[in-house]
Amino acid sequence: MTRIHTGSGAVTYKAVRKAMDGEPYTMSLTDTDEIRAVIDAVNQGIDSHLEACFCPQLGDRFHGGKRMAGRLTLCHTLECSVSPESLPVLLRRLFEGDDAGMSLAGDILMTLGFDEHGQFVGREAVPAAASRLVRRGGCLDAFHLRGC
């Protein structure tokens, strides 16, 4: 069984998929370092584990967006919709990357209901993660992603 090592615990791919309830995981990123971490993880294509985390045929979508105030562009975003099949691979790659990727991966797990040790405790038990994700800031102008 494939595991995601978080630095303070481990989570199985199966547990992540179960926590997703068959729904894609959606997020809107504005932090430049986190956007770069996701782009780097996705652009690896099929890795040494023979896994990919960007498969459009599974419903994976990554595209640039904007945060607007009227006609004023406040920030560019990376809009993400990741299938249950792909999210565990993306999380593993983010944890294997830099600090921004590791932090984002930990926050994603928390929004799914996992504690800091990788134990599933339910979404209601970790509400602080959602507010942390909303407060992220930053901008990036262009996104280049390759599919599987």
C-alpha cells in the first residue's frame, strides 16, 4: 500500500481517497511559492513510482484565473480541481519538495480531516486549516502544465 510520508506521520493513498468521498479536491492558489510547487509537481509527468498527478481524462484541471475587484485585477491564481485518483500522488510529490509544497500538502490533508500526525480525525476537528488556506497571498503571471 502506497504511503505519503508527511514528516511527522504517514497517510495511505486509500485513506486520502476515502476522505475525498469520491469528489474532486478544489483549491484556488494565490501564493507564488505554492503555485510553483504545484506546477513543478504536476510537470514531473509519470515519475519513478510510475504515477502521474495530472490526468485530464480523470477530471484533473489546472488553469490560471484572476481575483477581481470590479475591473481591477487584484491577483492571478492557479485554479485546481484534482481527482481522487491524482490527489494522493500530488500530495506525495508536494511533501517530497520544498517548504512551500510541504506546507500546502499539510494544509490540504488538514482540510480533508487529517491531523498533523496523519491520523484521520474528521473535517470538523481541524477547522483552522481552512482559514489558513483562505489567507494565502501572492501572484504569478503564467502557468505551464503538462498532462499525462
